[in-house]
Amino acid sequence: MFLKLSAKATFARTKKPSRMPNSSSAAKGEARPYEPAKGPAVRRITAGAIKRRKGTGAFPMITAYDAPFAHFAEEAGIDFILVGDSVGNVVLGYDETTPVTLDQILHHTQAVVRGTSRAHIVADMPFGSYQISDEDALRSAIRLVKEGGACSVKLEGGKHEAERIRAIARAGIPVIGHIGVTPQTAGLGPGYKLRTNREHLLEDALAVQAAGAYAIVLEVIEPDIAREITQTLAIVTIGIGAGLACDAQVLVLHDALGMYPHSPPFAKRYAELGHAAIEALRAYRDDVRRG
Ligand code: KIV
């Protein structure tokens, strides 16, 4: 499969790939500039379809930040993709997600959208893009959908961000909440430790649901509490370090593929692509040195 994909990538550099919109159809208004050209019958999976997966068995979500890896995820049958602000850590070299900007998320969302055709693409709302006011939050969410091509957005926070969720959902943009460890502000105080305050977490989860979110990320939450939240809510729970009872699981791509050295302990590494890349580059170096 990898060979097939490599061939495609090489082709893409030499000839305009058929997945990209051609300029004449874009000019005629047939395809938006960030969307792959596709037949009218091919539609992206909607937030409603994701919500209907609740209770049908656990399903995966993965992060992606660029076209090739988003394509790999879709080829692997993962059709729920998050353009996480974890891009700050795993791609941009920051220690935290806090510095990531809306323009950076837009840039990566566009790439992920171009690399996929059916997957539901969620764009993460970065720190500072929604906290100030409902209007600001809605403006940011609209940019992610309109310019980025995202199918839905995610923001961090429970009851304190419920009004923002409501404002975005009311405008017709599907939203995901995120409680437990919230990395955008974890480094400013609360840290990354396991969250165990049952009442507080349930209250947050219920507030996110009542505000109109279609799903909620539960990050580093005590597994029994995550199970109770999953059983209590009608919306999809997406766990990361929150046990096995959640409706869906999400992993950061670079953790799953072994491309980031500081993976959290709960993140299973399914490959060691970092080592493979170093080995391949050493082989290239040696070939060149040998002439
Ligand atoms: O930014 C991200 O990748 C996330 C996931 C860890 C849920 O928010």
C-alpha cells in the first residue's frame, strides 16, 4: 500500500492530481478552492452521522495536520479526523499548544481537507480564538468552516465555555466540547494530572451537551467517571487517556506512529516511524558519501 501511495505522491509533484480542483471548474464556482474535486455523489460524513454511531461500538479518531497523513488515515479506514492544536507540539516544535494561532490551524485544516474526500474533518479552535466573546468564537468557527473547509470545530472547556458552544451551534456549525485535561491552559495552572472530581466533570459534560455539542473529548479522566459520563450523555464521548468505555478513542498521530519522543503513557505506539526515518536518512547519507 505504501508503494502505491508513494507513487501517487511522486505523480502529484509532476502532474496535477485528479483529486485537486482544476482552475476552470473552480472559476466556474463548481468547487470551493480548498475542496478536492469530487463527483456530486461523494459527500463528507456529517456530524449527525458521527452522533448516530453512539452505542454501535467503539470507533477511532486520529489527528492529522497535512495532506499525505490525512490520506493515509482515510485509506486505513479512519474517517473521523481532528486537526488538533497538538500541531503546536508535534509539528511546530512548541512545548505547549498555547501559542498556536487560528491562521496556523486554518493552514493545516486546508491541507487535511485536500488530502481526504469522505472523512469528517474537525478543526480545533486554538487558544485565544473563542474565549473573548460569543461573537469572536463564532467568527473564528466560521473561518474554520468557510476558509478551512472543516466539517465541525472543537473547543476546550465545560460549563464555562457553554455559551460559546451554544453560539457556534446556533449558527449551524457542529461543535465538540473538551473536558478533563485541557492542554491550552494546563501549563498555566491546573497541569496534566488525572482528573477525578466526579461531580465537577459530570456537571461540565452535561453543560456541554445542553449547549448543543454533538460530541465531547474526555482527556485524562478517571475511567469509571468517563464510563459514567458516556452512559449519561446522549452525545458521543471521545476518550484520550480516559479508559475503554468511551464511545470513541482519539490519539495524536505522532504518538500513534512513534514520530514524537514525548508521548504520554496512555498513548499506544503502533509504529516507530521516527526511528525508521532516521535509518532511511542515514542510508541516504551513506549512499551519497559513497558516491
Ligand atoms: O489537539 C489535540 O490533538 C487534541 C486531542 C488530544 C484531543 O485536542
